[in-house]
Amino acid sequence: MRAAHARIQGELLVNVTLDLATVLVVGLALAVGCMVHRGMAPAAGTGSTTSKGDRLTAAVAAAAGVIVIGSFLVGGVQIGQPSGGPAPGPAATSTGSVR
């Protein structure tokens, strides 16, 4: 059972950790989303120009933007470096003999 767990754990492609930077970025995203949602609310007694759906869409987009920018500032963009060898590609196979 333990070997199977280690094997499954080794095949995970994404490693999610909960650290202080993640908590701060998500907290800031929630705060910005709430501020955008409340800021777009129509004033009392005026005609409503934005619907609840429009306000929610803007709030979610603002929160997603904060998460993208915050994650870039915290961790940067990490691109895998090539190992120095040729890039993997299709294997060459022979379909017949050359005469």
C-alpha cells in the first residue's frame, strides 16, 4: 500500500502548497472582487445601469487579474530549461527498403 501511494504521489504534475504568499494573494483577490462588486452597485433612487450578473462578472475578472499578477510577482514565470540534448520528437521508421 505504501509503495502504491509513493508511486501515485510521484506522478502528480502539479504541487500545490499553501504558504503565506498564497494566502495573501487570494485574500487580496477576494477583497478586490468585493470592492469592485460594491463599487459598481447603482446608487439608491437611480436607474440601474448594470445588472447583478454584470457586477459579478466584473468582480470575478478583477479577482482573477489580481491572482495572475500576484502569482507572477510572488513566483515569477518558470519555463523548463532544455537538458542540452535534442528535443524529443517522432521516431524515424522505415516503411520499405531503398534501392
